[in-house]
Amino acid sequence: MRVIYRAGRPSRGNLTPRPKDNNRLSCRATLSNPWPRTEGVRPIFEPGEPYLVIDSDLLPIESVIDDDNPSGHVSVVGMDWEIILRAVIDRGKTPS
């Protein structure tokens, strides 16, 4: 099993790829923020905020792209939010 992480709650709005993001849902390979930090850009996983754990093996292999831009970035493409929701296997809050 390979897991990927996404900030937020398991909702339609959070799991629907946006056209401005080239219809790619941004995820991370680890529960981490990109480094180096960019001034003026908030961290992806804010302390005390919710995150999702997605089992990428429950999605078609071609829908999970390790684009690594920035380092550790993973995109999910071509998937309806309900399919991604079924692949959510855990939830948590980022340590404060």
C-alpha cells in the first residue's frame, strides 16, 4: 500500500481538481511541507489543521503522478471526487 496526503477534510470541494490547477489534485508523498519555504506562501499542512490519507493503490495507476514539483508533490488526475473519497483511508490533524 502506498499512501499520499492532502490537507483539508474529505469534501467535494477539497477533492475536486480545479481548472486553474490544470485539473490536477495536489497531494504530497509525505506529511510534509515543501522546502525551502517560500516567503508569503502558507504551508500546506498548517499546525492543528486536518489532513487526509489516501491509499493511492485504490486509484488507477495512471491517475497518480509523482511530478515532484516541488519536491514531494504528487498529482491525482482524471478522477471524480467520489472515487478519491473512497480511497481515503485515514484522517488526522497536523501536530501543533
